[in-house]
Amino acid sequence: MKVIRKDDCTVVVILEKTMDILNSSQLKESLKKLYEEGVSEIKVDFSNTSYIDGTCLGKLLMFQGMLKKRHGSLSIINVQSEYLRSLFEMINIDRVIDVDYKK
């Protein structure tokens, strides 16, 4: 996982190919650190990601809620995988988190 700081308030988090219970703690710690630093806009880049499980989805939803309470946001960008696109559409994640399927 890689974090790219765009400015004081905006960062891009580039996820691994597979996001599951094995690296969900790393995702949580990265997002927690950014939140504690006062970052208000987190863009989660899925360009390299082909799989995500419920533990990682839960972390994204949790931090979206936390950021929203302080007028920030978490969004998903660069979804390339058809599997992920189908999953996100099936669970209607775009009702809670902005999702961009374009690169």
C-alpha cells in the first residue's frame, strides 16, 4: 500500500492487488494515521486491485463515516476490475462512497 500526499488535506492511497484480512490491519492503520493528521479527503486508488474482502470494505465504510462527520470524504477511484465493479454495484456501495470507474 502506498500513500501519496496531494496537499495538506488530500491524499491518494494506492491499494495492493489483493485486499483481505491479511492486510486489513495495515489499511486501518494507514487510514487512522491520515485521519489523525487531519486529512479531510482520502481517495482510495483501486487501479492495481482485483480483490477486496468484507473486512477491508468495512474499514473503508467506517472511515468514510468518520470523515463525513467532520465534512470530509473518502472516495474510490480507478476501479479496473470487472469483479470489483460488479461487487460494488451489487452492494450499492456508491450510495455511501463516491466510486469512479474511470482511469
